[in-house]
Amino acid sequence: MDEFREQLLRRIAGYQGLQRQLQDRLSELEEELASVERRLAAAAQLYEVEFGSAVSTPQSEESSLDTDAPGDMSQLSWADAMEKVLLAAERPMHVREVWARLQAGGFKTDSRDPLRSIVSIAIRKPQFVRVGRNIYGVQGHGESRFDGYGGTPSVNGSDRP
């Protein structure tokens, strides 16, 4: 019983350490975001002063997801939903971005680790191609022009999210 108790205490200590690290990272990211927002506001103000009009920005990629209606991916299989997201994006994407767009499209799953599910499906299904670490595209649809993550196109390979 003492061994089990020690294991649990080590696990709890590990999770507490991880929690502190994540909180520190979150604080750093929040500070960085605030800095970027200040710089953006200053740049937009300068643009308006110089050119006499407000900056018009392109539609964000998240909101440009091609969906017919909310929940239009709710009845699709993993592979079909992933393919739809990647084709709509017209570029390979990191698994985190694929998952975010699947959720935005109404895709539902009971998977405890959807990022690993995406990788698992992408390496097993021939329509997907790995172009970088955790970055996948649809075979024959723009994977050769992808260089946003410094990855090189390769045949489906195993990697972790």
C-alpha cells in the first residue's frame, strides 16, 4: 500500500509541476498577446493617419472554413471530415488546426485524444500525406507548395501530436 501511495504522490507532484509550467507559459503568452495587440493598434492608427482610412483586414482563416451550415460535419466519418477540412483550406494543416476546424464544423467524437486520432487516421488512409511534423494534407492537393512549417513532403509517416 505504501508503494501505491508513493506512486500517487509522485504523480500528483508531477501534475502540479506541469500545472505551474503551463501557468507560466500562459502568462507569457498573455503578455505577448497584449504586446502584439498594442503594436497592432499603433500600426492601424498610423495607417489611418497616413492613408486617411481604417485598415481593411482579410477574413480570418478560422471564419473562412467552408461549411454549409453549423454541424455539417456531424454525420461524417473521421477520414471524410478531415478530408473536407483540408480540401476547404487548400493547404496542409497541423493536427491542432484540423481539430479546431472539425469542432467548428460540428464534428463530434468520444475520442479521449482527438489529436492522436487525427494522426492515426492520417497515417493509415492513403488520401492523406504527411508534409511535416504533425502536418498533413490531401494527396495531390497542394502538399508540394507547403513550406509554412519547414516540413518536407514525405510519404505518410508516424509522429505524435
